[in-house]
Amino acid sequence: MSASEPVRECLLPYARQWIDEEDIEAVARVLRSDWITTGPAVEEFEEALAAFVGARHAVAVSTGTAALHAATYAAGVGPGDEVIVSCMSFVATANAVVFQGGTPVFADVDAGTLLIDPESVEDRISNRTKAVLAVDYAGQPCDYDTLRSICDRNDLTLIADACHSLGAERDGRPVGTLADISLFSFHPVKHITAGEGGMCVTDDAGHAERMRLFRNHGITVDHHERRAGRTWRYDVVDLGYNYRLTDFQCALATSQLRKLPGWLARRREIALRYGEAFCELEAVEPLRPDPSVEHAYHLYVIELDLERLDVGRGDIFAGLRDEGIGVNVHYVPIHLHSFYRRRFGTGPGLCPVAEAAYERILSLPIFPRMTDDDVEDVITAALKVIGDHLR
Ligand SMILES: *Cc1c(COP(=O)(O)O)cnc(C)c1O
């Protein structure tokens, strides 16, 4: 694209974990102990995360995807049921409905925020709708007040895929308390990591109990009780899975959680700097956060104004990659993937706002360990590549 030197020699990724010696020590302590799975570190992490988000119950599971699956199970989703899902998400969000034999019904998003559009949700309700599965895209909580009233009027469970929004708030209320069930991922690109891991939080003891059952083969009595009760008996009351999270992963996640407040502050600082820098660039429009929101900035997403550019998004993407900037695209709307087209007959035209946005979006690197120089490199590269293609 450009004959000049690239801004960076090696690629700056869009996201990256931050593991320090304290984390390593926490994992090593568990590895040296008697328990390496389903021991005390699991409950410790559950309690710490529940306290952090202000929820009554937390159930740790093996991945964010398993958390989605446990949530659709707890909501009672089964064959013949429909779940209204935001189309602007990672595919696991909709897959979790399919795992339970349900049908995902894709809702469109708001053009300014790319969050699920409550009007589109209302349009898609049928007498088979069981739940609404909203996604806090990029780290901004959805309009849960409106979603709540829709769900209450129609007797639906409200589930928040909060994999992007750990630590975010809306109107001063933390993510984790805004839906019936909220769930998080601890994949390395997320706010804190367990290697792989997930968590469901809820204030409802019944939901919590069903999710605990579900993560352990549908077995009613856990092994602690069995040991204490000196009995071999247990009953499998429903179909469950092995979705357990190990003790050493939980030790890592608990150690990471201590650093989360500082990391959130750093993400917000980076976002602020990007916002300032891109004010000057007319062809770039960052997503517009709602003023009532405390954003968690899992992603920093910009929209390109393609009218003002002489190339498409693909060339800008490639140009930034050539400059050593690990831009990404989140996401291909789920209903456009071949599996969904084939199985559910979805396709273009179903969610026009999301489809139009998809042509223009780019995610820029954002993670707490980025230095100020890294941030300036992203800005320099964006001004260079996008600036070169202004009409
Ligand atoms: C990361 C992510 C998931 C899946 O989480 P895993 O831990 O990778 O299984 C689901 N939904 C969204 C929105 C995500 O970002």
C-alpha cells in the first residue's frame, strides 16, 4: 500500500492477556496442593466475581460458550422454542440456543451502538419465544430497562451475553445485575483470563442450581456432599455436561480479578485518546456510547465512512495490517454464516442495520498492557492509511 517504512515492525495484536508473577505464583500454589479441579479455588473465584458484579450467585464453567449453554438450559430452552438473539455477536451466542434444540431468531441492532434494538426484539416475538439473549457489544451494556419490560410483558427470560462488558455499568448499575442471567468469558482476549473459562451470574437461586447441575453431568449431589455423607449414591436428574472449571484456572482468574479495576481504567484512557484523535479524521466515526453508560471497552470499534474513501474496508484493513496494526472485524453477522443459512434459512436482508454496519467496522487494538507509544502508533497508522485514501 505504501512504499514508506511501516509504523511498526511486528504486529500489535488487537487484544492480549497480561500475566504477572503474582498470577503464576497463584497457579503454582494450587498445582502444589491436593486439589487441582473442583476444590476451594472454584468457590473463591465464584464468590469474588459475584461480589465484584453485585450478583447473589455465580457458577464457574469451562468456557464462555459453556456459560451460554448453561444459561439457555436454565432458561428452559428446548426443541420448538425460539430465542431472540442479537445478530452482531460471536457465533457462540446463537450456537448455545441450537445446542438446546432451540431456534435462534435474529434481531437487528441500533445503528449508533450496534446493541440489540428493542424494537426489533418486539417485532420478532412469537408464541414460541422463550428468552431474549442480548449482547453487550464492545463493552457497552444494552438498554436493559426496555428489554426488561418487553421480557416481563411476554414472560421471557432475559439473558445477557456480557463477555465484552465485565466491569461496565448502566445508570450506575453494574453488568451482572441487569438481566436474569449474565455470563462472562475468561478467554485471553477478554478483560481477565483463566486460559479458558466462563461464569454465569444470577440473583435467582433456582437458575443457579440448574446451572450447577448442568455443568456436572446433571448430577444432583456433588462430590463434597458425597464425601461428607459417606455415600456412593447420586442421581442423574437431567442431561448435563462436564463443563467444570479447574482449580488452577480459578486461582489464575481470582488473581487477575484483583487487577481488573486498574485495567478498566486503562482501557477507558486508551478509548479517550482514540476518541480525541479520530475527531479530526472525517472518514472515521467511533461508535457512540450512551452517556448513561460506564463502558468496559473490550473492543474499540470505528466505522469507516466509505463515501469519503476511495477504497473499501478491505483495503483499509490490509493497509493497517501492513503497518503492523492488528486490526480486526467484529463480527460477521451470525445470520450470514453458511450453517445458519442452511439450517435456519437466514441470509442477507434479515438485519439490514447490522449488515450495513458490518461493511464499515474495524476493531482497533485495545488492551491494558498497551503503552502510550503503542496507542500513538495505532493513531499514526490510521491517520496515514485512512488519510491516504480520502476522496
Ligand atoms: C468470547 C465470546 C464468547 C465465547 O466465549 P469463550 O470463552 O471463547 O467460549 C461468546 N460471546 C461473546 C460475545 C464473546 O465475545
